[in-house]
Amino acid sequence: MTNRVPPRIASVLINALKGGVVPRVGLEYITVGRTQEIAAILHDIDMIADGGASFRFIVGKYGSGKSFLLQTIRNYATAKGFAVVDADLSPERRFAGTKGQGLATYKELLQNLSTKSKPDGGALPLILEKWISGIQASVMANTGTQSSYVPSHETQENRPPVFDENNEDFDTQVEKQIYAAASSLEGMVNGFEFAKAIATYWQAYKQDDAAMKSNVLRWFRGEYVTRRDAKADLGINFIVTDDNWYDFLKIMAVFLVSAGYKGLLVLIDELVNIFKIPNSITRQNNYEKILTLYNDVLQGKAKHIGFLMGGTPQCIEDRYKGIYSYDALRSRLAEGHFATDDLKDLSAPIIKLQMLTQEEMYVLVEKLRDIHAHLYNYTPTLKHEDLLYFLTVEYNRVGAETHITPREIIRDFIELTGIIHQNPDTSVEGILGSNSFEMAKGGLSDEDIHADFVEFEI
């Protein structure tokens, strides 16, 4: 597989991993292990597509691969027809706050709205126009009307069925269909305003009014500061706020299904930034918001939406500042009496990531070696014995058994590979020094290395 990695993707992978960050593309080329965890999350995704909802915490220490897993699932979900939003929490982005931190999180999520055809975010205009085009096609099927009108962003070959923009009867039918299709949203909080915004976007779309389309998009993204401004621009006396942004996400999920998507997946990483909030009342307010989301999902009040939240063990389990400091969450999330590190219940709301095994790390560094060689157009010089030697040194560092992470090993390996490539007269032993250790925890045999690994591919 690695020989087929496009150079652009290979460059992103190597540069991102060398910098210690998770690349947003190309993860399918380097994913190893996590078979059980991925299977559990994919089962959740199937439930979301069937109209259900899910809520999971992905828990692992820094560098253990939780962000990598979240992005892998993100890529899978968009490829399977889901819309995905993602955001990292920070001091400015939380679930709730006195200075608009909850709204800031919502804005970040909408900015990163991604689909299969728009994987890098900013997919909202595409989604709205796809939905409108679907309604136009429905009206055409019922009336048999034809048109030569082509929106500016379409070509004659790939345009969706549209109609004569001067046909007032057609406009009326489409607008009625828009409100009829949105009627399922009106039973939800602020569903009527949502439907009105869609109708306004249709009018702007039909008249090629770029300014009005921009205003509607601003409204969807939560960028209006006051209701007065929204009322003046759009005639809608409602805006997204710190208090209602989650309700708006629920409406968005149902709308996305009517637009032809399987559902909405919400990825939120860096929960540790809630743990770090110094004010206990503010922390508890954020945990209360998490509880609201969690209860909604488990009680069946949310549809076609799933949440994956990434955090460290401390930010979950700490009884003073972590999620477990909020009794209502601890009682719902704490493990039962029978689960252990070896006997995990992957249907539980918390998925704990164990470190990749040494065999899995070998497969990973072997992939990275080949990708690096393909990117810089050379034949790999690091042999099987060199990879074993590198991992031997890494796993026998002082404290490695409890502190070493895949992130550290990957960064070290990419650095080693670069040095060897740029200095062909050097050797692995010359760089790492002599080492008589055997592999930690019993060593790696050739049989282990070449065992069949179940890999996750998109």
C-alpha cells in the first residue's frame, strides 16, 4: 500500500508526524492495531445511520493515539456519507462559559464541517445547495418541467436538475417543498427559524444574491452577535448562543439526513482543557453541559448524531477536577466490577486505549520507512535488523515501560530515517550506539513481526 501513497499525502504524513501532530489525510496508509476499538465505534456509526445516537469518550495518555483514532474515524465517516464536525477545546473554546466559550466551540465545529466531497472543512454552502437541488429535482419529477438555467458554480455536465428562475409557479412549488421538507424540524427547538433560514438561502440562491447567501451562512455559523442584526438582515429573530448551540447541532443533524447524508458525527478533543479550568463552578458548568449531551443521547432525545470526545485518564478519573468530580457523570461512566485491562467492555461509554504492542509498532515504522523512501525517491536502506535494533533501543530507555508513547517513537524514527538518508555513510548503530539489550517484554521474533495484522482501511 505504501508504494501507492501520493507524494502530496506522503509529505503531509511525514511532516505532521515529525512535528508531533496528527495529519488530517492519509491515515489509512499508516493505521495499525486498534481493531477492537475501531469495530466498536463503527458499530456506533451504523446505529447513527439508522436514526440512533451515540456518545463515547476516547481515553488515553498523551501520545497514545487517541487523536489519531479520532481523525481515522473522521475520514471513515465522511467516506461513508456522514457529515463530520470537529474541534479541539482550549481556554477560548469550552462547552459553557461566561465569555462565549460555548459559542466559540460551535463556531469551530461549523467551520470544520466536512463531507466526502469537501473533506477539509467549509462544507456548509455545498450542503445547502445540495439540499436545494434535491428539492428542485423532486419538483421537476412531479411536474416534468425542464430548464437550461445553470448556477455559476456548476458545469453543464454535472449540474443537478434545476428550473427556469423566472417561473414563478416553480418558485412557489419549491418554496412550499422547502417548508414541507423542513416541517420535521419544526417540532424541535427553534426548528421553524432553521427552516426559514433555508428558505431565505433558496431565495438568495435563485437570485444569485451573494450578499444574502453570505448572511445566511453567517447565521448558520453562529456569527451574528445580536438578534436585532439577524432580524434586520434575514427577518429571523433568533441566533445561536452559548445556551442553545447544542440544540442547533441536533437540528443540523436531522437536516443533514434530509439533505442526503447519513448523519452528523461530532469529534471534540482535548477535554483536558476543561480539567485545567481553575474555577470549580466554571468546571462544573462544563460538566453539566456534557451531562446534558450524554443524557440526550442515551434517552433517545437526539437522532442521527454521535459524539466522540478525547481526553487523558486524569481529566476523566480525577475526583477533584476531572469528569469524575461531577457525581452525576461519575455514576454513569465509572466501570463496573468485572472489566479489567485484559477484559474490556467496548460497549461502555469510555474506551480506554492501551499502548500499541511492540509488534504493531514494528509494522508502523516499517510503513513509515517505505513512505519516507517513496517521498524522497530512494530505495529503503533500513533493513529488518535495523528496525528491530531501533525499537530495542527505544523500549529499553529508562522509564520506557510506563512513559514511552507511539508519538515519541514515531518522531524518533522519522528523525533517524532522515539522518540515515542524508548521511549514507552512517549506520543505525553509529547513531544509536551499541546496545546488547533484547527487546523488552520478551522480545520480537520474526514470526511475531510477520503475523497477520488486521488493518483499518477506508
